[in-house]
Amino acid sequence: MREAKPLTRIMARLRGPRGCPWDRQQTHRSLRPMILEEVYELLEAIDQGDDHALKEELGDVLLHVLFHAQLARERRAFDFQAVARELADKLVRRHPHVFGREKLRNPSQVLRRWHQLKQQEKPSRQSCLDGVPRSLPALLYAQNLQRRAARAGFDWPDPPKGIPAKLREELRELAWTRAAGPAFARELGDVLFTVVNLARHRRVDAETALRDASRRFQARVRRVEVSRDSPSAWAKPPPTSAPNNWISCGEKPNGHSFYLFLDKFFSQLVLLVFGFALARTRLAFKYRHSSKSPSGQKEEITC
């Protein structure tokens, strides 16, 4: 903790009467979007395998920990030392197989025991879903809800058959909405939620899978842009020699059949949604210009 003391003193001085005007102006809430940005920059450094960037971004995240602890200290709620002590106590308490006499032989047993201890420490939680942050990214939020529910016994009895069948059912319901209105948004959400369930049972992180697919798509689009004759040519349709390659997410690693399925599914889903929207637009245009009453007024037609 020797290295932490100078940091806490620096933070206190920045917040002091003769400190930095910007730092003195900040609150827990004003810092909220900044720590989120720093965490994403940390994830980027991890993905790039850049140790120098990783060290820098870890420091930036630590800065926010120190900043929030200093704000709490000024309110006489707690300080950084209290944060560190509570973390140390939790690590010892949640690892009885290391610091105690329990015998846990594999990661799954460790994880199960961790959650048991966590539940004992938080008796005020009435539901298995309590404690899942609502501000998580949507895919990660859905995934965490499903994991919590599964640990409480709310899960598919036969996932290999049940989840694909449910996905086909949700896609049919999506088609019935004709790509319009709140019903379409609701059914699209059900489709995505089911895809997250499928990913969970295949031990694939849905957030990471979609992010990787987006990056492959980005790389593919950039290659197509470079291959075009001029920037203005980007307004033209993609090359007709390989339209499916253009809309897909690029090259797929050999043997990763589940990623192939997800890429194909999302590509087909995009085409399905686009097709519904285009068909509805054409119908609306047709009725708007051809369906008039004898008095010259337009009739209201719902599709």
C-alpha cells in the first residue's frame, strides 16, 4: 500500500482549496461517463495485446477509483483504505479453499461456492435477478439475467432442441409483424434475447461474438472501399461478383461452426428486416397515391 499513499495525497490536493478547478468541480455523477470510457479503452488495450497501453489504461481506471474514494472521504462516508480493506476481506472470505480448509477441486465448484457465499452476504436480495446492473450493455444485461435465472433453476430442460425451436418461433412472429410499429420492436427483442440464450448454452459470450462480427464487417467494408475507383463510387451498389461476401462479416476461422451460424443468422436477419421495411414502404406509397375517395379525399388504409 506504500504506492497508494502518494496517490491519495495527490488526489486530496487536487480536490483541495488551492487545487485544480476542474477536479474540484466533479461529482460521482459527473465522473460516471468518464469511468465508462476508461473501461472501454482498457478493453481495447486488452484486445490489442498492448502491454504499454494496458498499463496506462489500468492507471486511468485506478484514478477513478481514487477519485470516487476521495469524494466519499470528503462526505465522511469512507476512504480508499476502507475500499482496499473491504476488498481484501472479500477475497479471503470468497476463497475458503485457499485461505480455509474447504476442498474445491475445479473451477465450476469454485464458481458455485463463490455465488453461494455471495448470496449469504447479501440476504436483502429477494430475487435471483437482484443486483444485475440495468446500465449494462443490452446483450450483456440479457446474458447476466439468463445466467442468474439458470442458477435458480429457470432454464431450458433440453437446450439443443428447445432453443433453436424457440428461435424459429420468434422469427415467425417477427415476420407476422410486417416490420412496423411497437410489435416489430418487441418481437425483434425476443429474437435477440433468444440468440443470447443460444450463445450462453454454447459457452459463447454474445457481447464479444457480436463485437468480433462487427469488427470483421468493418474490415470487410474498408477493403471494399479501398477497392473502389473513387470515394464517390461508394454510393454505388457493392460489386456483384460476391454480394454475399460483402454483407457477411468477412473471413471465418475454420472449425468455428457456431460463429458461422451466428454470422449467417445476423446477415439473414438484416436482409429480412430490410425486406419487410421495403415492402411496407412500397405498399404505403401505392395506397397513398391510388386509394382516394370520389370526393378527392384520401382513405385511411391499414396494412
